[in-house]
Amino acid sequence: MSNELGVGIIGTGWVSNEHIRAYRQNPYTEVRGIAGSERSRAAAKIQEWNLDHCRAYADVHEMLKDDAINIVSICTPHHLHKEQGVDCAEAGRHILMEKPMAVDLEGVRALDAAVRKAGVKSLVSFVLRWNPLVENIKALLAQGMVGPLSYAEVDYMHGIGPWYSGYKWIRKKASGRNNLLAAGCHAVDALRWFVGSDAIEVFAYANTGAHNRMQFEYETNSITAVKFANGTMGKVGCTIEGVMPYVFNIMLVGEEGTIRNNQVFTRRWPGQKDWATIPTILPDTADVNHHPFAAEIDHFVDCIRNDMESHCNFADAAKTHEICLAMEVSAHERRPVSLPL
């Protein structure tokens, strides 16, 4: 039945537009509520998108009283995610939450426990899992084109400045926490997604450039080495102060070949003398307009309608967040950190 699932959006910022756009494209969903920090902001968003049958709320709890809302997308600043997510789970709503799911281990565990107890579906928006290049790489790995991995790296590099709508709050330790949770967790999640094994140890270094020491309350650069249970060695380089275009670098080295971004070299293709290029869409911009939210939300709606768990649910996302939090401990205490925390 068309529009069988009502959606509530919490937050009226940049990324909320992409959630609204994706839900409008899905034949089984309808946006029925938007909650903002002020009711007027929510009302303006409804008017901007010409949303029929949609109400504006200034309070999340008021929105959760509406039985017409089945799914909630949380698109608010990072430090608000834990409380809002727990409230949504306790109200029996399925939850799609922007990353990170929380800024500390207590929050991550509280959210995972809340959705398990409520029996609702969950998804943390590591939206690059649906990027066409990432999907192509997963298919190549499944086919054994590069064989079992021995080394894997994914890097997240660009600068976050005043141009970003959340710049004022993301600089704060209580909101951004560290450079991986603030932004680089996309790379950590992709590393886990490619390796397909649990991380068992992390060792990291972190620093901040002199020009950013008065702007961010945490280190803006980090190198994180990750040891996986299957023996693969992983690495995530991350900077959110780089004077550079956005870079999402991928390097996967296996027994049968290597993947370097959208290039492949493999023993499986006899006579290959140079890199073969996959002509596809790369994760090469931080602009949310470029990210595959429609594919992500279609997947989540399918999970709800067919009573399936997402591969990117809170339980899985918690493992990505543990690596991000272990990086901070390792860099500050100058020691390896065993996982799980």
C-alpha cells in the first residue's frame, strides 16, 4: 500500500533535505512531521518542500505522540543523538540516525540496548556503503578478484571550516569529540565493510596544526592502525583541517590483486599490464547532495517492511564507533587498545 509508513524528521539543517527528498521518492513513505529547535523552522521546512499532511513541532516528545509516525530520521547535532534516539526507541519508532550515533561509549551502548529492548529497526547513516564505487568494490571482493586481504586503508581528508553549517558546535569536544567521530568515521566504517572482520586492536597518533589549535578542542589529524581478527592490517588517515579538496582514498591489497580507488589490478585477468579503471561514481565530495541517501533509505524501508535487520544497524555501527573511540584513547595514552572496549 502506498505511503504506509509515516516519517518524522528531527532537525532542519543541511542533511535533513536529503532525507526528505529520499523519503518522498520512496513509494511506501510519507513525511508527516518535522521537529526543529523552533516550530517556525520546522514550518519553514514544510513550506519549502510543499509537504502535504505534515505537521511542525518544536518538541521531539510532542512529535512522538503522533501515532501516524512510524520512522524517525535524526538529523541533529551529534551530542543530541543519544537522548533523542533512546526516546524514539522507547516510543516504538524505527530509527535512521545520522552519524555518529553518540559521542561516547555510554551513549553508543545505551542506543544499542534501547533498540534491542524495543524491537525496532535501526540504521546509522554510513551512507557511503551505497556509493556506486563502494558497491562495486564489495562485489569484486565477493568474487575473489583480489583474494583474501592482507592490507587495507581508507582515508578521509579535507577541511571543515566556517562554510559548514555545524562548524560552531562540531569544534567543541562535547559535540565533535574527535576527528573520526566528527567526520572520519565514514572511512573507519568503509574499512570495516571491506575487511569483513572484527577489529581486535587499535594504535593511533594524533595532532593539530598550529593554525587550528585555537579553533578545535580536539586533534584534527590522526593516523589509526587497526588489527583485525582475520589477520588483515588496516589503516585510517584522517584530517579535517586539510587545505585541499575532499579525498576519500581506498587501497586494498590481497593475495590475487589490488584495488586502488576505482582502479583494479588482478591475476584473474590474464595479460593485464596496467590498472583497469571502473568508470563509476566515486565518493569524492563532502556535499550531501552527492551522497546516495535514496538507496540507503530504500534499503531501510525494505528492512522495516520485510522484518529484516540492516547490515548497518546500531549493533554493527557500534563496532565502527568503538574504533573511533579507541583511537582517542590510544593517541592520548600512547598505547595499543584492545577491542571490544
